[in-house]
Amino acid sequence: MALCDKDIVPGEVVPVVVIGNGPSGICLSYLLSGYTPYLQRDAWHPNPLLSSKLGENTHTSLLEQDLEYLCEGLEGRSTNPVAVLFDSLLLPDSDFGLDHASPLSWRYEPERATPHLVLGRGPPGGAWHAMEGSMLTLSLANWMELPGLKLKEWLRDKRRLVYRYVPSLSEIASYYQHYVTQMSLGQSFACGTTVTAVTWQPGREGEEPCWRVKGQQQREGEELEDGHTLRQDVPFSICAQNVVLATGTHDIPARLEVEGETLPYVCHSFWELEAAISRGELSQSSDPILVVGAGLTAADAVLAAHHLNTPVYHAFRRSVTDPGLIFNQLPKLLYPEYHKVHQMMSQQQHSSASQAPNTPPSPPGSSPYPGYLSFPHHRVLAFRPDRKCVLESDSGQRSVLQVSMALVLIGSHPNLNFLPDGGRSLGLDPDQPISCRRNPVEVDPFTHQVVGAEGPGLYAMGPLVGENFVRFLKGGALAIASDLSRKQRGERRGDGLTESLRDGHVDAAVEDRQTETCVS
């Protein structure tokens, strides 16, 4: 949809603008379009406490219930309580490999719909369209799906035999794009858009306070003589009552900020490893590659190199037994490949007491995992032009490693350049850049309103608040849609916040700033 084709009157305030059209933005659009969750009649949930609470309001939609009350006592693999709640309702006992039916039913109630715009640089699905299509996802198929459209059924409709529950990345990207069409959400999506500025405007006398969203949308212009179409960037400026940050975090690779990190052999993307493999630059006779990081992408790099019998050094700051390590959070039976990497990290460690600083990985036949050596509790001090990397342990022991290439895979930062100072003031630590794992955006846990926002009505969801898995980012959509529904009803939340949607506009009055949790 072209923004200039949207009937936006200059000065009109759009109720909601969502920045980001990945699964986070898509799920929120679904809820804002009038699709409403209710508890099914005679529904059953394996958690007796939650089942009892749900039974207290069987005729009330989930959007109108007290989410904080429903979240009490629930535990799960997310630190965001509403994410745990919604996941438990959509996929009861999924972590135990069980396939219980969801107690929720979905009704389309157009009278509940909230007008909104979803802005994204590419087609619906966001970063999933930029990933390597043949790779498999980490999650099971039902963990990747959005409400109202079963992913396995959609795959069967495409006449694809589903032998396993793990779909490819290209299938997931196609599913998300089809979902927007299937659910008739397309009229709210404006693709090809780049947001350049989001600012709070308190409003002058007689004007409504609002958020100003500025950017550019790429559109096709006149057709050239050679048959090609000239593309042009058309600027736009929108006033919004509420803005939702749903941009994901795959934009800017995180860096170590050490000497020599810009040298040609130092890479920051898994795809650079794949490119080197396709060019035939890595083999069993190559110098080892150095993988820095202890996340899933780093594990993928270890597996890819190990498959080629290319020797690997693997350096990471944490202990192998650290409960925060992602491998210690994944069910072993569901993820045998990652469990193998975790075993390698545990059983094939560099020991400064028994090994020389530049000891190469063990040769074939000499260890359980030949060609691999891990360096837990180590950090990179420098990369040298002669392809030597200097590592230092927590105890101060240094190792100098000769490598063929180095892969720094320590996560990524979102591109929030449209916010002042890249949005740093919104993080848990305002002195650090926003990071999914290390410094997420600080939000109210039950509404997802941003705590450090300059004005009311700014929300964040998905990876920006620490959710890396699709199954949990749906909880952010529920929290935001519920809070917007509460505003529409003109209800007061127990923390002292008073914000009503009256005649389609936000009343931004705050009665008690001392107890306000979402205004700086």
C-alpha cells in the first residue's frame, strides 16, 4: 500500500503506527484488526490454577481481562510474563513435547478494530526474507505460527510432505507473507518504507499531543525506454497517538571494539563463512577458523566448519554451565545438533595448565571431537595483520592463535537511528546501545509501554524487549492490544495512568506522574 494513497488528512492523528512488519508487527495487526481471543466453552487447560482463573470470566475476551492477575504463578522460558501467559494458552505444555489443544477460540469482531499502519522496509515477514532460505529454523513448526492459521496445515496445502516439524526459513517467510493476505491485513501494511525520525510533540494550545513519524517510501515512478521502471523515494509524515517499536534486532552486527577488528579476515556474519565455504577457501588442511560467541549463530558456524572437517577454535566469555547460556535452556531431545555443540564446548576445552598457548585443535582419532578446541572464560584482545589472534583468559593467561579467518558472532543491535541517540535512553542501561540479550528496551511488563519514553503511547515488542523466539513475541502483541483496548474503553489502570481514546484521539493527561510507569 502506498502511503500517499491512504486517506490521511494533513493534521489527522492515526491511532496506531507499528514500525516493523515482521512476525511481531503482523501478530499485533491481527489483534488490532478485530480478531479477538475468547475462552472456549468447556475448555480445559493443564495448569489448574490458570484454568480456574480463566473460568471466572468465560464470556469476556482475553483483551478485557486482567493480564497481571492471569500471569501470577506462571513460569516459562521467557522473562516477559504476558509472553509466558499467551504461549501457555496457545501451546499448552509445548515445552514437554505435548500437543494439547488451545483453550482459546478466535472471533472476528470488526467493531473492535483499531485503525493502524504497519511500516516495513520489505514485504511482510521482515528479516525472514533476508535469511538463507534452505536453512532450517530453530523452532518447531507450531512455535513459529501466528494465531488463526496452522503452519503445518498451510504446508500441507502447498502439497509439501511434512516429515518433520522444523520448516525452512524460506517457508516461514512465505507463510508470514501469506498470513497477511489470508487474514485481510494488507490494507494496513505499507511496505518499502524507511522511518527516519520519531519524535514526541506535546501539542500547542488547541492541538492534540502526538508522535510524529517521518520517513520515505520507495515507489515505482515513470517507465524508462529500456523497459525498466525508475524508483523514487517519496517522503511521508504521520501523526500517531501510539507508536509501536517492532523492528527486530538483525540490523547491525555487534562488535568487540578491539584492535584489528576491521582486518579483512575478521567477519561478523554467518553468511561470510558460507561464502568462504562456497569459494573453496576452507578445508581440512586450512588453518583453524576462530568462532567468537556462545549463541546459536556461533553454534551454526561451528557445525558448518566441523562438517567440512575444518579445525575450529571457539572462544566465549561465559562458563559452559552458565544457566544464561542458550544451550542450557533448549530441550536436548528437540535440538540434538546444538546439544552436540554444547558437548564439544564442555568436553574439548583448552587448559592453560596443560596446553601451550598456541596448541592447535586435536588431530583426528585423538579425541571425541577432533579438530575442535573451546576457550571458555576467554576474550579477544587483538587481531593481528598476520592472521594471529590474541586471547586472554579470566586469569590473565594469553594465547596466540594462527587462524584462516575469524568470525565474531556475538549478536546484533537494532537500527533505532530514527530515535534520539539511537534509543539508548530507552534501555535498561541508558549508557549502552539497545541489545536483545544485554540491554533490551525497558517496558511495563503487562502493557509493554516504554518506561523511558518522552511521551505516553510508545510501546516496544519482540526482540527489542528480549524475545528471540516467535512463540514468545506474540505475548507482546497481546499486552499492547489489551492496553490499547483498555484506553478505548476509557478505563484506568491500577498504576495511576489515565489515558483515554476519545473520538479517536489520545487524552495524554497523566494524573499521577509519581506512579506512572511508562512516562519518563
